[in-house]
Amino acid sequence: ADASSLIERAIRIDSYQADSWTRMAIIYLGKNNPEQAVQMAKKSNSLAKQNKSLQAWNWSLMSRAYALLQKSDLALQAAQTSQRLQQEAQ
């Protein structure tokens, strides 16, 4: 709860920090709220246009969230996108 509050505060202060949105996605996954995790990861990706590593991480989070939601097609697509971005980041 404390980490969530701190990150939410950081987002209120500067909502353009992509890594803060990623951290929220991680927290929502940990709270078994995959729908919110996907939304937070998507928001992070919209801000992390030049950061392929962060985008890859977000797609990996989305893959896990989609798997929890039993959306196997989306989980596979997200995992493939994550792998592609990881390769581009190297």
C-alpha cells in the first residue's frame, strides 16, 4: 500500500514519467488486478517512445496480465512484441 501511494503521488507530480506507470502496472499485477495492469503498461508505453527496453518490459507485463485474464492470443502477441523490442534494444 505504501509503494502504491508513493508512486501515485509521483504520477500526480509528473504524469509523463513512463517508469512510474510501469511500476503501477507491476503493483496492479501483484494485487491480482490484470485489467488495471494492462492499462498502466499501455500508458507507460505511450510515454516511453524511445525506450525500447521499457516498452519490452511493459509488453512482458501485459503478456502476464493477459494470461491471467485467460486471453491466450493476446498474451502470446504481447510476449512476441516484448521479445522483438528486447532484440531492438540491444
